[in-house]
Amino acid sequence: MAFDSARYILLQALQSLKRNIWLSLASVLTVTISLILLGSAVLFLANTAQVAKTFESQLEIAVFLEKDYSREQLSDLQKQLERMEGVASVVLTTREQAVWQFEETMGSDSLLEDLGGINPFPDKFTITATDATLVEGIANKIMAIEGVSKVRYGQGILEKLINFTHWLRWVGITVVAAFSFASLLLISLSIKTNVNSRAKEIQIMRLVGASNAFIRWPFLIEGLIIGLTGALVAILVVGLGYSWLLQYIVTTLAFIPVVANQQFIINVLLLMLLSGMAMGAVASLLSVRAYLKF
Amino acid sequence: MIKLKNVSKIYPNGARALLNIDLEIDKGEFVFLVGPSGAGKSTLIKLLYREEIATRGQVIIDNINLMRLKPREVPLVRRNIGVVFQDFKLLPNKTVFENVAFAQQVLGKNKKTVKENTLRTLELVGLDRKMASFPSQLSGGEQQRVCVARALVNRPKILIADEPTGNLDMENALGIMELLDQINKMGTTVVMATHALHIVDMMKKRVVRVEAGRIVEDSKGEASTIGI
Ligand SMILES: Nc1ncnc2c1ncn2[C@@H]1O[C@H](COP(=O)(O)OP(=O)(O)OP(=O)(O)O)[C@@H](O)[C@H]1O
Ligand SMILES: [Mg+2]
């Protein structure tokens, strides 16, 4: 019994797809586009998150001191800084070292003389934090220490990156939602057309007492086939596209930290598959519902 | 078998199709519904297979109160009722056999049962030799026989027909009536709405006359026809 019914249902679904082939193809296409957008958005956001995280962890705090400190005072201060919570490392660059570094980068060896013997550089500590989220707190605390003239860290840049990803997330969600909505509409339209062309059959099915589930199945299968086909094409595009992109970035832009985690990529592709099937199922149930009221 | 208690049907647009109908039909009866156009015959018939729901009153079929039926129970009730219409409602791209088999397939019956039942029923209506034909290759009478076969193939207790002879010439109409009589004699309760008064006269069955939504005459218990 189950086998005969399943065969009947599958046959109906395939016939429907064939009968309105252009509408079916258009539905598949919108599903593919929405899912490509969905997959790309998720992968892109994962990568920006990864970039943000990497750069965050490389964030340094530069502490410039006010007046002439003696060696002992400097090493006392360094110890004080090292004892602070969340501080990973403290590196001292003395005023003299700063001059040498500057001369080295400028290719001159007479900077001090040129400036009339006055060293314009302050002593400087370069501090890294154990966690990027602690940077701001540490910086504020150091600011309060007497003798500290200026504290500088990646103020702004990080916020900008985070703001950008937030903004991008919303744009991504909006665009994906809009396209998903469009594909829902198109799948519904193509299924409704098929419901209409089978109106007589449905009428007879209801008349002889076929269950609602039985009447719905072919349309559900039809929606699932559209969603599934759209998803498979999208998975192919995103999967191949992303692996090509990874290849490209790893060989030519190696400094960008990409997400190459196999499991994660597979999960994204699975998400696309499930979303496609869900779209098909939801669209078909919505479009058949109106026709099957008792 | 069929019981209507104080049933009224008012359509959403305000049309008062049936008013305070009381009607009882026993198992094995053959009942004609007659009356002028717009009297409410089709509406009454639609209440029986729950295509429409009564606005007031109770409709009870085989001890099941249709007013209390949950939507998902509707198909189960319909399996007990065969319905035949004036326009044949056959699927044009299916053969005679497939049209009749369809009614069982959609109930999930297995291939063997479907085949047996279909052949048996086509034999009953006298169309076993035409089972490979398409509806367009059949006469009106033959098409209506296919519909009767389809209505009967799931062995319903009740057969409902709304002007089944409306599109047929006299000869074919009589053939269908003979068939319905035969089915009735096999134990199926038959309810038929019709304008064909000569047929009603001839059959000598119970006649319920509806006018403007009310039952104005019922020949139950009388041996012969009522004045028409
Ligand atoms: N779906 C509907 N919506 C609104 N009004 C309806 C509907 N169906 C029938 N009616 C009205 O209900 C009344 C009874 O109609 P019904 O079809 O039951 O009559 P009938 O006796 O079958 O007539 P006929 O002999 O012409 O088939 C009519 O006034 C009709 O206009
Ligand atoms: Mg009518």
C-alpha cells in the first residue's frame, strides 16, 4: 500500500513540475539565488569575524611617559604594569632607543644634532593584553598613573570594523530575507498553478474521501524537489567558489586570516540545503492550505 | 441512516436555501428529491456529504453527527458516501479503468485490491468491455455509468446523485435509473435529486418535494407517487 501510494505521489509531483517547466525553473532559480546569498553572507561574516578577532588579539597599547625617568624608576613602573590584570607583556622602548630606531628608519645618524641636542622622544612602554576586550580597561587604568602623558591603542579602528560587520550582518539578513520571500512567492505561484490545473482531480479526491495529507503530499514533494534542486545548485556554486577563493587568498594574500575549517564549511552548505528544503515545504503548504479547507 | 433535524442553511450572501428541514431516510431506501429550480435540492445534498455545513440544526449520517465533525474526520465520512453529478466530473486524460481505480488509489489501497474492485464494479455497471476507453470516446450514458462505478467502488452505504440524468437522453437516463435501482436492491441507500418527473413517476419510490427551502410533500408510507 505504502509503495503504491508513494509511487503515485512522486509521479504526480514530477508531472506537475514538467507541466509548468518554466515556472518550475524560475522557482528553482530564485531558490538558488537566495541560497547563494545566504551561504556567501554566512561565510563572509564568519571571515570578517575571524579577521576582527585576529586583529583584536594583535592590538597593542602604547604608553608614553611624561618626564625623565631614571632607569630604576622605569623598571619599577614596568613591574607595576606587568602586575596589572590582563597584561600579557610589557616592552620598554627608552628615549634613546627611540632615537636610534628613528635614525635607522630614516637612514640618518645625526638626528640629535640636527635637533640641537634635544631628544624629542618620550620613554615608551608597549603592552599587549591577554584578551582584546580588556584593552580599553587597561588603557584607562594606565592613563590614571602619574607621569603617564599619553596612552594610545587601536581606538576607532576596531570599533569601525565591528560596526562594519554589524551593518553588514543586517544588510545580509535583509537581502537574504528579501530573496527568500521572492522564492517563497515563486514556489507558491508555481504550485498554485499546478493545484489549479489539477483542480478537478483534487475535487474528486476530496469527494471520495482521500485524506488531506494524501492530497497535499504531491504538492509538498513538488515544493521539496524545487527547494532541493535550487539548494544543490547553490551549494555547488558556493562550495566551488569558496574553495577557489580560499586557494587564491592563501597563495596571494596570505596575511588575511581566512576560515578554512572543513566542518564549518560543511555546516554552512548543510544550512543551505535545509533552508532550501524548508522554503519548498513552507511554500507548498501555504499555497495548498487555502484549497483544502473543509 | 440519514437524519436531518430542524436544519436551515443560509449562505454567507444571505440566500436562505433551506429552512427548518426535518427528514429521515432509512437504510436501504430510495428517495427522490424534487422541486423547482432554486428550491434547495442541491444544497440539501451538499449537506449530506458535508460539502456545506448547516447553519442550524443537526445532520446525522450513519449515527455520525456532521455538525460535530472535525475537519480531519470529513474524509472518513465521505468514504461512506458515493456522489454522482449531472456533469460527469471524469478525468479526461485517464481511461475508464483509471478513473474508477483512482477513487481507490487515493485512499491508499494496494494494487491488487484496486484492480479487483475496479473490475467488479465496471462489470456491475456494464462497462467492463470499455475499460480501456477514454471518457471522450464514450456516450453520455456510458460516462455517467463510469461515475456511478467510481461512486460505488469503495462500497459506500449511501449513494447520492444530483440530477444524474440531467444531461442524458431518455434511453440513457432509463439505463442509469435501472442501474441505481439495482444498486439500491443490493442494499445501498440512494438519494437522488431530479427534475425528470416522468422518471420519478415511473420508479414508484419515495418522493420528497422541496419548495423555497421547505419540504412541502413527502410520500413516505404512501404506496404510489404523489401528484406532480
Ligand atoms: N454557494 C452558494 N452561495 C450562495 N447561494 C447559493 C449557493 N448555492 C446555492 N445558493 C442559493 O440557494 C438556493 C438553493 O439553491 P440550490 O442549488 O440548492 O437549488 P436547487 O434546488 O438545486 O436548484 P436546481 O434545480 O436549479 O439545481 C438558491 O436560491 C441559490 O441561489
Ligand atoms: Mg441543483
